[in-house]
Amino acid sequence: MIEIRNVYKSFGSTEVLKDVSLTVPPSRTTVVIGPSGSGKSTLLRCCNCLEIADRGEIRINHRTIIADGKPLPDKELNALRAETGMVFQSFNLFPHMTTVENVMRAPVVVRGMAKAEARELAMGLLRKVGLDDKADVYPSTLSGGQKQRAAIARALAMKPKVMLFDEPTSALDPELVGEVLQVMKTLAEEGMTMMVVTHEMGFAREVADTVVVMADGRIVESGSPEQIFTNPVQERTRGFLRALVDGHLAGARPQPVADDPLDTLPGNH
Amino acid sequence: MTLDFAPVWGGLPELLKGTVVTIEVTAAAFLLSAVLGLLVGIIRLNPARRVLYGIASAYVAFIRGTPLLVQLFLLFFGLPQFGILLPAMLCGVIGLGIYSGSYVSEVVRGAIQSIDRGQMEAARSLGMSYREAMWEVVLPQAFRRMLPPLGNETIALIKNSALVSLLTIDDVMREGQRIISTSFRALEVYIAVALIYFVLTNAATWILRQLEKRLTVERG
């Protein structure tokens, strides 16, 4: 579980997070939505100290990872990060390693796992995300959707207790979004604790246990998907959702708010 | 005026012996400069470590801002005043290595900084320490980008090594001068010496290019 308490963060003179508090309960999926620049990605990155929160406290599985601008000492921080999977918008696969090496490298380096064992683990995870046939190719030959699925497998190889997703489908061609969301949905169903920053309203609606709306560095509203999408209380939330629908109607945003992209998937991976 | 290459042919064994010394000096200096360049380049990535960063920056500024010949003479003629009497060969290798290392460090730093930040972040997010992430993820990628500029540095190093002849090291340059002092055929001998350097620099370039090619092919 993730507990965020009164977190502040500034970049220079720009206040990006202003007194944000949020709890991501265990085995639940919390989806954070909101306009660009609302601070949602920064909030997510603060959760494994890729950004250092200036004030406040963040706890992962009851252990403080950062309090009042002071992160854990390096060694403990590394250990905690190993248990906190992170998936990036731009995949960040290691281009000099094959797909399976990408997945098995961290268990070997960080956990000291034997290579054969790590390879077996990695192959199992690649099978899970439908990429076992791509194990021995380099990431440059993969499609965007395949890259992101490989990146998810890489994060899972560390057997994380919490998964953070930073706009995992925003860099993908629209037709590749579904395959990544399907993998994430499976994870959620298996009881993974997930915090997902996304613009995929269909995913938020179907998979999220809680939807959190951020704007201007604050959480303006949070609740069940039904509540947020059908009966939002805050004007900011309504404005944001309206803008999404308008954008969609204008063709600017290919993901529909009403329809679920998961429905169009050709079966399970 | 006629050219007479007879002294060159006659002195060929000495010239080749000198060439071997040149290769030895250059290779040893290359290793030193690689180690030094890697360390200093990585240290200079992080100004937050003030003392180390300060020392590394002063090193780069001083070495790049003064002539190699002066540095070599400081080692060879200057240090004995402190009772430190290093063999000529050691002075040559250390001097060349330190000099080249300052340039290599900038190559290393530039190559590392050109690697997308997300690579380091992804490695750290998996629990790798800074050192592990650097070694496993960033440096292997940066290494490939270092090769072309490193080729230039290697060429400069080979050519600069001619200066160690002034430290009484019997490299190809000094062997050439020795032949001239008895034959007085400066033009012919220096042409031969220049040709030898030409072959050495191009051989080094070729080797580095093969390495670069292999790394490219390996990644599909």
C-alpha cells in the first residue's frame, strides 16, 4: 500500500504539488487522472523517489521512503525501489539487451539470482505478457505495445508489491493501447496494488477501484469510477471530463470516454 | 637534389625497434588515459560532490590549458628536485596518459550525458544502485558513442607520443634522429618516420572502427 501525506514539491519557483494526501490501499487499483501539468506524474515519481518530495511523507507498505525532503539512505531506498515496480511512458527498455535480458538483468544484479533461474523467471513473465516469441530480439525491433508489455514484465521480475504506471499508453499508437491495458487489467485482477496515471478513461472506468482527479497540484476529487464519471461533485472534474469528450468529438483524442477499448480486444494474451 | 634512402634501409632495424617502443608507450598511456578518463568523466557528472568535482575539474583545466611538452618536462626534469626520480619510460607513459585522460574524460562525460535520463531512472526503479545502473545500463550504451571521438583521441595520443623522444626514450622519433645524426639525410629519414606514424594511426583507427561495427551489428 502507498500512503502519501501532505506532500509538497516545487521545481524552481513552480509549485507542482500542494499538500497532496492519498492512500492507495493494498490489492486495489487507484487511477489518477487530470489535465496535463496537474502534477499527477510528479506525484507518482515521488513515490519511488525519482523525484524528491520537498515536504510531507510517503510510505510504501508501512515503510517511510521519504519524510520532509529526506529520502531513505541509498541502500534501503534501493531495496524499497526493488519492491516498487515502475512503468514509464517512454518504456525505457535497455536497448543494448535483448527482451529477455531486459527482464532478467535486475534479478541477477540486484538479487544475485542465478542466470538460469532468472532466465526461467523472465521467460515465464514474457509468456504472461504474450512476448515469449520475442525473447531473443532487441527492443528496437518491437512495436510500442510490445515494448511496454516487455517493460511491465521487467518490472514484475522484481516481484514488486506495488506497481506504479506513469501514462503507460500515452506514447502508443491507438491500436496498440488495448494490448497494454489488457496486461494491466490482468494484473489488477490478480490483486496487484497499482497506482496508474493515465488518460485512458475506459480503463479507469472498468478497472479502477478509486479514481483520483488532480488539477493544479491538488487532488480535487476522488471516489469510485461511477461517482467520478457519472456524478462528479467538483466543477474542475466536470470541466476536465467535458474537455476530454469535446476533444474526442473534435478528433483530438482518440480514446472514447464512453466506450471501453478493452472490449475491442481479440481475446486474452 | 637527389633522395637517398639507403640510410633508412640501413637503419630499418633501429626504426622498427623504435616503433615497438612507440607502440608500447602509446598503449600503456592509452590504458592509463582510459581509466583516468572514465573516473574523472564520471566524477564530473555530479557537481554535488564538491571536493571530488573540484579536484577533477582543476585537473582537466590545468592539463588542457598547458602544453604537453611542459608537463612532460615537469615530470622528467622537475620532479627530481623533490628527490622523485622516475625512469624516463614511466615519465613518458604517465605524462601522456594524464594528458590524454583529460580529453578522454570529456568524451566520457559527453557520451554519458547523451544517454536518455530514462535509462538511469528505469535501472534505479528496478532497485539497482547508482553504480550498478551506471555499469549495467548507462556505460555500455555510452561506450558505443565514445568510440568515434575516442578514435580522434587515440590518433592524437600516437602523434603526441613523439614528444617523449625528448625524455631520452628511444621511440621511433628518437631512433630516426639518431640515424640523421650520422647520415645527415633528414628529409628521407623524417619521411620514413612520418610514414610509420601514418601506418600506426590508421591501424588504430581501423581497429576502433571494427569494434564500432561489431557493437552495431550485435544490437540488431
